[in-house]
Amino acid sequence: MAAFTEQEVLQALQTTGAVLDGHFILSSGKHAGRYVQCARLLQHPDLAQRVCQLLGERAHACGPIDAVVGPAMGGIVVAYELARVLGVRGPFTERQNGQMTLRRGFEIKEGERVLIAEDVVTTGGSSLEVANVLTKYGATILGIACIVDRRPKDTELPLSLVSTIRLEIDAFEPEVCPLCRQGIPAVKPGSRMKRSC
């Protein structure tokens, strides 16, 4: 099965309903009129495979890779599929008592070259938490690979990043959100909680 092109990734995101329009409260607390829910795309194994084949082609620029590690929840499927494409292990980190950690018998050996995998990168916060965990094990962190890079303009990360697609989505502080001013109820993605501004 051939890898998707960037345009095909966008089309797959749209046709699976992974790109949502509305009024959303992001995990950063900022508001946005668009949200990317990659789980809607990743529930389709054939699409996940083709998207991650493209991501794997781009990840080769990071150099030789020994393992791909993703944070739970959003990074688990991406790490698994990307690891399969690259022919390496694909463990994941998860939170325990509020702290990102490596559990379930997963190990990273000192000096292993590790790529962090995510579905969407906005601020890079969870990727950097994973990087901190991997650093404690003595891993060499090669960078971040994600399906969608939706970082705001001028947002730099201390790690290199490769993605299948970049989407520029404006985010606003709640006090200056134009959607709040229009009285459109805000939704926190991933939950049924709705809140009016």
C-alpha cells in the first residue's frame, strides 16, 4: 500500500471528520475555531498505515532509529504504526500520579536512538514530557514525528520536528476570543463538557 501524499493526508483528515469546526477550549486554555481529532482518522487501520508510511519516509531524515515512543493516549497508535513502518519497537509513556512515566515493563536502554511520536503537536508540551522521561534512561532523542503540526507561528521547540502536514489554526486567549464575543458556546474536546463564554 503506497504512502499518502500531503494532500491525501488532508483529504483523509477531512473525510473522516478529524478536522472539526466550532468553538473549542484547548488543553492550553486557549480557544480556537478549529480542532484536529486524529483519533477519527486513526480508527481506520488502512488510513493510519498510509499516513504513517509518509511520516516514516520523513522520519528517515532524523537518522537511524532504534525505537519510537508516544505518549498515551494520542501518541500510542501513531507510535505503533510508525514503529511498524520503521521496523523498530513502539512502546509508550503514560501518566502515573500526574507524572509521565514508562511502565508495563517497557525499557529504553542507554544510548538508544529514540523518536517521539504524536498525533498532533500544538505546544509540544507532552512531547517534551516524554523527552524528559527518555533522557532519564540515557536515550538519544532524535526529535518529534507527528501527523499534524499545528504549532502557532513562531513557536520553536528544542527538538526537531517532522510531520505529514502543517495546519495553521489561530488560537486566542479567552478574554480576546472572537467566538466568545459572538456568544458561541465553547466545547472542551474529548469530553461532553460545554461552556458558554
